[in-house]
Amino acid sequence: MSQHKKYHKNYKRQKHTTAWKTVIAAIVILAGMWVGIGQQPNELTTFVSNISSSLFHTTKSVKTDQLAKLDYHSGDPSYIFVNHNKAQLNPDSWKTNKVIYSNLDNFNRTSTGNLAYLESRNVVSDENRVRQYVKPTAWHQKFIDGQPIINRGHLIAYSISGGISASGQYNPNDVSGDQNNPKNLFTQTSFSNQRVQTIFESKIRESLRRGNKVIFFAKPIFRGNELMARGIHLEAISTNKSLNFNVYLFNVQPNIQFDYATGRSHVDQNMKIPEP
């Protein structure tokens, strides 16, 4: 064996070993942190959650103008960071409790996105929900094992839009949240809506319940003239900056492939999506 081949083989072995040492070291650190769980459970849980998220779920950060170009590949994370997970919203712009609902585009899509200025009174329960009937673009429902593969995805979630009218203004007599406003809906996969987006909506609810004021921007990302969004861009910041995230969620469903031009779909058992 030549010296060059020996060096190349040893280098690959050393690189592989170093990678495993890094993973093992991370596990050891996390395990060590759990020793003190009885003393500071809340802080520790938050720390481990943040470490886990950054290491295993969203190791990639992209710029906003790249989002429409991204293709999802089986096995990839279900969401990624945008701008290194830092919102590009100005917390000083919060003046009045309202939602700015953008008009639909020429294809009847919510492609411009909605901007919400929220406070604690906007948090509502599910008891006043009504049946949804709006069919956003690319609405082609299917059921797999009795479960729907798509939802009517809200840009500004029902649970944080209490009292906000379809015009975007706050009405104290309205105890419900947004439900059937075409300017606030898009065709979203059940997985993206119920398993991923809810993670970030819960962060907003928690911040609002603590008395914070939050600015939240949500924008479905369409490629060209396609009628089904490739994903949704979410960013939020509280006025005290304790809440701050900027993420892109892929609009994908396990075991399903979509034609984003139309929203039609077919079963593909090779489409695997890891839990967020």
C-alpha cells in the first residue's frame, strides 16, 4: 500500500473517530446535566431542550430569499432556522393590538403573509370553535387510515387571535379567534400543522400568558405559480425580547408525496419525516 493511500485511510479513520467522540461528549454533557434535575428542573429542561433542538433538529440556517428554492428530502428535519433563528421584526413597532391581514394574490393565495400585534387578551380556548368550510387553493383532501392528510392551516392561529375581527381590529365583544377568514388560511399538511407549527404557536401563547406583548409574522411560501405552499415562514419576538424565533416549516406529510402545482398527492412509503 502506498504512503498516500495509508495516509488517506488513516485520515478517514481519524475523522470518523473524532465525529463519534463529539457525539459521545455531547451525550455525556447532557447526562451530567440531568444529575441536577431535582434542584433546577425548569432551567435544566429548557437548557436540554434548546441543546437538543440545535444539535438534532435544525442544524441549518438559511436566508429568507432562499426559502422558495428549498426542496424537502426524505429524512430531513421538518423545520430549519432562518437568520440563525433570530426574528427580523422590530419590537418597538408594537403600538396597537391588531392583525394586518394581507389581501389574496392573483391566484387566491395567502402569499404575502399576515402580521399580528398580540397581547394576553388574544389567547382563547377551543370551546368557541366552529366548523371550518373555507377551501384554500390546492385543497384536495385524502384520508389515510381514517386520518386527513391536510388541514386548513391558519397563518395567525385561532388560539392567539381572540377578539380579532376579519378586518384585523380588536373587538372586546368577540370571544372567539379567527376561523374562516380566507385571508388567514392555506392548505397545510396535518403533520406540519399539528406536529410542527403548534410547537411555535405554544411558545407565543406562553409568552402572552406571562403578560408579554408579541409581534408575529406568518407567511406561506409558494414557488412560482404553484397553488400549494412549499412551507411556511414563522417569526416572532416579544417586546421584552424574551421570545425570539425565526423558522421555516416544510409543508410535508409522512408517506405522502405532493404535486405542489395542484395540491394532489399520492402514497409514497419512502417519504420519512423525523419527529420535531
